[in-house]
Amino acid sequence: MKKYFYSVLLVLVASFQVTAQDEVISLYEGKAPGSEDWNWQEAQMYSNLFKTEVVYNVADPKLLVFKPKNPNGTSIIIAPGGGFQTLSINREGIDLAKELASKGITAFVLKYRLIHSKTNDPAQELIDNLQDRDAHYKRTSALQKMAGNDCKTAINYVREHA
């Protein structure tokens, strides 16, 4: 009976089209250009402020790959938002990627570089920083170029591996 239960459970789990990313791809060999001296660790937390999981302190850009069971030949790169301080990784990334994969689309969630959060509450830190939008823009302007390069690198990767 126990063996039968585990067999049924295995079949049910295998029947889900996408439950987590199928692959994680680093965009660069070694440190990303322009952020070679960054030494902070990427982290993830549930943000009560945003009511979703957020990723912060991204220094090593990656693509999370969600492969469909029946691919239709279409791919998309999803770049979750978060003011260059956080990434709304579930709501604006993984959840969307899973939905697209269920429709036959290969989805790539881009974890691009972010400014270094000085607290353990990056969402609140972002809201505080946005009180002076000009200062936040100045603080993130160099990073925006790096994130743009991460996006270009991701596009090149997807094109080369289509």
C-alpha cells in the first residue's frame, strides 16, 4: 500500500508542468564587469510592505529558466521590477514565468544587479530612498547601465541558445 501511495504521488508531482526553475544560468564567467569588487551576498525575504518575496543585493546576475512541457518555440525574458533596489521575484518574475511555461513559452527570469541595501528591509529602504527621487536616480544611475548590460547579455544568451 505504501509503495502504491508513493508511486501515485510521484506521478502527480511529475505531471505538473513547472514547479520551479529548470536551470539557473550565470550571465558572466566570474564577476560581472563593473562590479568586480562587490562582496555582498544576495538575499531573499518576504516583504510585508510589498506583500511578496523580494530579492536584493544581487551582484551575480543570473537567468532562472522555466521550460515548458510542450514548447511552442517562443521564449521571453522577464525582468522583475523593484526600483533597482529589490526584485519582486515571485509576483513579477517566477509566477509569470510558470504561467507562460504552462502555455508553451520558455521563460527566463532575469536577476540583474541591484544597488547594495544597507538594511535587512530593502523594500522599506527603497521607499525611504524614493522620498528624494533625484537623489535615488543619481545613486542608481551607474547601476542602471550595469543592469542594462545584464539585460543585453541575457538577450544574447537566449538568442545564441535558441
